[in-house]
Amino acid sequence: MIELFTSPLILGLVLLGTALGITVGAIPGMTGTMLIALTLPMTFSMEPVSALVLLVAMYVGAVSGGLISATLLRMPGTPATVMTTLDGYPMARSGQPGRALGLGIGASLFGGVISWFALWQLAEPMAEWSTKLGPFEIFSLVVLALALLAGVGESTRARSLLAGGLGVLAAMPGMHPATGELRWTLGVTSMNEGFRLIPVLIGMFAIGKVLENLTSNEGKIETASEDDSPFISLSTWRHQIGNLLRSSGIGTLVGVLPGVGANIGSLAAYATAKRVSNQPEKFGKGSEQGIVASESANNATVGGALIPLIALGVPGSVIGAVLLGALIVHGLQPGPLLFRQNPQVVHAIIGTVLVANVIMFVLMLSGARWIARLPSVPKKILVPIVTGCCIWGAYALNGLWFDVGVMLVFGVAGWRMEKAKLPLAAFVIGFVLAPVAEENLCAGLMASGGNYVPLVTKPISLGLLLTATVLLLKKKNVSTKTA
């Protein structure tokens, strides 16, 4: 593995892929999936190792880059950074954009290194463990994630769950995952696939924020303080070590689960950090613990998602599915045969995760002081640029103006939800998780002949459902005592 990364060509590809990933991840509306899908045809003439090094580096960079716009503009560059907006943006507005970026960048590196270690040492046993989770278990896991919505943001439990429920309803239009029947499409052909995530995400956070800026005179951003720096002291990191280890572990474990992805990993780590914190009231107001939990977890899902991909040929994320296509295109068969027949490819993928994380850290930290000045750009310059990027990002997804319309509609909805103090993060999480829950529940019912009993007879599923119930009841009791 070490010899492979002494090659100037390989190191150059890792550098190029990471830089492109960071750039695309930082632009609202652009995703790592889009970048890798567009780059894949260009790799057909490349050697398999070189191609996969480039694509995996893009994956790492894109997940990391999303924290830039999430922190400075409250516009998540990727779905996984939705939780980062809750504390990164308030900290940036309070005059500490550099510190917010520094915490996110450092946590991203830590989470990436932890998941790399898991990928390197535990690929085969963890992949075997993940196969024990059937559709009922994954459905119960999503229910647990939805229960965690009660702790998202500053809003009350009821408001968070209401926002999550609205997100679930917004995910309903389109094709039923089991029967293939169309529902709630109102006869509009463009709605046959439902509302796509990227236009909804851009609308809720980016367009909604633009409308808020245009219609509100309050909430001026404080000038960055003189001592604001992205270079975080070792004492701060020592104080955060428990949070880093716990959140990175959660992110890695969630990343291993096929089809779950960084969204649940980030949410679970953030909610857990809030519950165990001795200052939970600071979450949603610029909490350092919140930034660290979210960013270490979503970066840790990268290595976790690659474990089932290379060990079983089962993608652990959307980008993983594109990488699976890259392996097949280059004549490689993921799974045990990949370890035996093409060990150099496995070593290249594993090594790239580590090297790309280090390069990401160096690139983002060295440019953090200049990046932190982004919020000081005048609105008359920033708003048209951001709006143009949003429109282009929504349209470029599938070349449909319908998606641009969806973005604008959800932008207005997000703006009004903020006025009503309904958390946007809870809405988006509900929107993302609803299809995962429905697909797995339908798959489980089809396998069991329509029997719901396995939900409570399978130990893992029962344990997850009981945990979700306890969390909801515990939250209720806490709220009652406080009242």
C-alpha cells in the first residue's frame, strides 16, 4: 500500500480528486454523486487503480466540502451536512467563522481516519455483521432515527416531530415501492418519481435563506473577532476526544449498513452528543460539540460505506452505488474474489481514504482564513450568485425545469416554516428517511407474506423499536419536569 502512494501519478490523482470533491461539495446543489457520475466515463481509458483512486478521493472531498456552505451560509453543500448548519452557522454569525470551520475540518479528519482504520482492519467481519440486518431491522433503525428528531434543534419536541412528519408527507408523491402504483401525482407526469432530494434540499435551505435575507433586516453577521482562528488548540481537542470517538464510531457503524448513509449517521451522532452533553441547551446556538459530532460522523460514514462495497459488492450509500458501477466497468468483481484476484485495487481504495483525508485537512485548513470571509461579501453580490448556483444545480440534476419549480416552492415553504419556528433539519431528515423506511417495510412484508410479527420477534428489530420508544418517553418526561 505504501509503495503505491509513492507514485507521483497516484498522489496527483488523489490531490485532484480531493480538491474537486471539496469544491463541488461546497456548492449548494452540487453533490459528490453528480461529480463522480460525470467523471466515471472519463476513466474508461484509465488503469483500474488510477480510476478508483480518483473517484474515491472525490468521494472523501465532497463529503468534507459540504461543511463550508453549511457553516458560512446555512446552505448544506451535501445532505449529510444538514446537522452542521444547526451549530456551525450560529457560530459563524457570532463572529467565529474561522473557529467553526476549524472544528469541522479537524472533526472531519478524525472521523475519516477512524473509519479508514475500520475499513483497513475490520472490512470482512463488519461486512458479515451488516448482512444480518434484514429489511425489518433497517425499518426499525429508521424508526429509531425518526424518534431522534425530537432532539433536533432548539424547537420543542412537538415542533420537531411535526416538521419531520411534514417531511414524510412530502416524500409520499410518486411510485409506491412495492406495487409500482402512482400516488399523489395529481396527473403530473414529472411527479411520477416524486420530489427529488436535491431540489428540495436547495429550496428549503438556500432559497429559503435568500428569501429571509431579502425580507428581514435583523440578524446582522458580526465581524470576525481578531482572535478567531481555524487552528484549534490541543486542549480543545482533548476536551472533545470522547465526542470524537463516539460520533466517529456511530458514523462508521451506520455507514456499514447498506442503503442507510451519512444522513442517519450524522443525525444519530448529533442527537447522542446532545443527550450526553452537560450543556444541551447550547445545541442549535453554536455548540462546538454539535459541530464536532456532525462532521466526525458524516465523514466516518465514507469508510464505513466502502466496507460492504468491497467485501460484498453491496453499496452502503448512493455514491457507493456509482463506485460499484466503476468497479464493474473496469472488469472487477467486488466481494471475496476482489481480495484474492485484485488485492492491489483493495489496497488502493483503502489507502486513498487515508491519504485523501489528510490532503483534505491540509487544503481546507490552509484556505480557511480566506473561506471564512465569504459571509462578509455584500448581499447584492452574494444573493444573485447563490440564486444562480441554486437554479443551475437544480436544473443540472436531470435537465428538468420542473425541478427548478420544486426548488422554488420548497424555498417558500422553508421560509414560512422558519417563521413558524419549525426546524428545517427535521423536515429534510423526515423526507430522506421516509422512502428508506417504506422500501424496507414493504420488502419485509413481501418476504413474510404480509406478516408484521417479525418486527417484534427479531431481536435486533425489537431492540431498536424499544430504544425508539424509550427515547420518546424519556424526552416527554424531561419536558414535563421542565415545564
